[in-house]
Amino acid sequence: QIHDSTSSLNKPLIRLVWLREYNGVFNHYWAVVKNAASASSSDYSRYDLGAWSSLPMNFELQVQSNTMKVKVNNATKVSKDVSYWEDYPSYFKAGVYNQDSGTGKTQFKSLKYYD
């Protein structure tokens, strides 16, 4: 996830999720992207990042010069102008954030942050 650090928006610019089913597509990863820098906006785009795999996968989030890219196993799946977010200092979060009761498990081989 990429969150604004001012807490004024309350929702992340992007979050990567696994969904059991979305619009008839089963067992896929998705990038959920907030389309406006407004706390009241509920406008999101969802980008299919591919099917779940039991094999290790590489997910990369990059924001540079107002362009956000999402790569999966080195293939660019999303490239989006996010200039609407440029006035919001942000930070990255990694982990499982359940929306309902239950448990989740995340494993990382490595996490890298580039300045």
C-alpha cells in the first residue's frame, strides 16, 4: 500500500489485494487505485494483476515523476499518471490487513526501498 502521511485522505493511493472473486474473475491479484486525492471520493480503478500462484511472485510498486507503475514478475501491469497525489507526502506499508474476521499470512523473501 501507498498511504498519504498527513492522514487527511484516510485511504491509500494504491493497495494490492487478492480476491477470491471479482466481476466473474476468480483467484486473482488486483491493484486497487484511488482516482482522486479527496477524502470524500470513492472513485477507484481495479487492475487485474494475474492469477494467484503457489510459486513465489515479485510485486513492485514505483512512483516517480507523478507516474505510478505496478510490475508483477518484472512485467508492467499498470502505468498511471498520479499527479493528483503529488501534494501528499506518502509512505509504504506491507502486510496483511484483513477486512473481516480471520487470519492471514504474508511471507517476504525481501523488501527493498529505493530513495
